[in-house]
Amino acid sequence: MAEAEEKKERARPELEKKKAQVKELTEDLSSNKNIVIIDLRKLPDKLLQQVRKELRSKDTKIKVAKSAVITRALEAAGRPKELAGLFGKPAAMVLGNELSPSELSKFFREHTLDIIAKPGQIAPEDIIVPEGETDLPPGPALSELKAAGIKAQIRGPKISVAKKSKVVGKGEEITEDKAKALGTLGFKPFKVKVDILLAYDGKYIYTPDILDISAESIAPKFVSSLQDAFNISVNAEVPTVQNIDVLLTQAAGQGMNTAVNGSIYTPQSIEQLLSRSFRTGLVLSDSVPEEPAAAPEEKPSEGAEEESAPKEGGAEAGGEEQPPEKKTEESPEGDEKPSEGHSEKEAEDAKKEE
């Protein structure tokens, strides 16, 4: 009995301490609507202290306590049971009123810490060591670099990388030799950030995949959706504040086309109708052939009339009188025709003799 009483006496201060912690944490939970549960596993203490210091200036604090204390405080403050179920592993609470869960998620994405590579990790990007001098003195480090495939050599009192070297490709596993060489050079190819397990804003619970949605990633989808909605409303002719100008412009154009094609005279269409009529008239005037003009009668010149009109006696004007062509009578049988070579005088003499 005495031993049991002694144990109770020793446990009483510890119990009172836990009760005080539960009470304090319950008051914090009641006075802050935003609760974000963060994962403490693989979280460097340096990064935790860095974000804690910056959040303090934004009236936001990080509370770390034993899982039993946090669970009881959440229950006492009437917070969702889903939050209490996360403290089976190392976790902490971020409490505040100024920063929403979405804003805290963005804050954690922007505050990261570069860390060295460890064997077995997968390279997120190509890890390339640039050409140049290092701060390493000649010695075992030279062998470590060469074992990792780095083209290193001694130049003066320092080790230099003679040529840019690709140590690990994107998606490749980092071996122990390469991890050691990168650590020797001080390369820190990995970034670590605070991971959120769950968040609550006093009304809704947010999972990490929802909180990881950033304005940069969702903006193109919003633009595409708005454009699709605009096109649908215009094609369906549903007037909205956004598309009313386009619909009115289309309606005005359709009305103008109807008036012009239907030859309906309106103050808006009269100019086009008159212009069309004028063009039609020009086309018709070009297609009708012109009648040829009557040629003037040519009056003969006086000299030509004299040449064409024969003078009395059958002689041409201005020329010698031509004897009429003589017709030779058929000579009786036995008579010989004068040869073509006889002259007219010989022919007359022959007639006389007859």
C-alpha cells in the first residue's frame, strides 16, 4: 500500500503538468480557427525553426506536444476527430487566424531547404557539376570525385573540375560513391519543405492534394473553361454580360445582310443598295454592244466622172479614136483567109481584085 501511494505521489506532478498542457492547448485551439497538421518525419529541425520564426510575425504559431495531450485538447475544443487521428506519428499543429490553410500551404512551398543527396534517393533533375576550381586540397577527395565520374585534377594548391560532368541523370538512383562525392563538393541537389497532413478552417477539412492546387497551376484551366463557356453562350445566342457586345454585332450584321439581299431600303442599307445598283448599271452598260456608225457616201471627183463617161463617137475623153473592130465575113469555099500576117491594105486590095 505504501509503495502504491508513493507511486501516485510521484505521478501526480507529471499528471498535473499534462493537465496544464491540455488546458493551454485547448485554449489555443478555441481562439484560433485555422488548424494545420504538419508532418515532423524527415523534417530538418533547421527548417522547422526557420518557418516557426517567420510565422510568429504573422500571428501564427507551431505547437508541438505529445500525441495524448494533443488528442485530448482537440476533443476538448470540439475539433473534428479526423485531426486527432493523425497523431499516431510525429506531427505538430500550426494555429492562427491570419493565414488560411491555402495561404499556409503556399508559405510552406516557398520556404524550402536545400539538403545533400543520400544513397538510394532518386534524382529529381540532372545533377551536373560545373567546370572550375574547388576549395578542396589535393588528397583523398580527388579519388572520391573520379570514382563518381567527375573529371577532376590538381591545379596548383586546389582540386579543379577540368570539364563539366553529369554525375546523375534525371530519375536515376544515387549510388553511395556519387552521394559521397556530391557531399564532398557541397552539392545539395534536393529540396525539403514542410508537408501538410490535413487542415481545417473552422468549417471545412482540406487534404494535401487540394491545398497543393496553386493559382499558377489552375489559372490556365480557368482561362480555358471561361473561353469554352463564352463560345457556347455565343453559339447558343444566350445573352450575358460578357457576350452581349458580340451578339449585338452579329445581329446588326445579319440585319444588314437581310436588308441588302432583300432590297429593303433603310437608313443603314441605302448606301450599299445604291452602290450595288450603280455597279450593276456599269456591268450592263459594258455588256451591250454599240451600233456601228453609218459610213459617209463618197462623192466621185470631177476627173473620175470624165474618165468614166464615154464621149460621143465612142472615143474616150482625151484619147485617140479607136477604129471599130472589123468582123470578117466567112469567105466562100476555096477562098483563103488572109493570113494573120497580112496588113489591112493588102486585104482591101484583094477585095478590089475580086
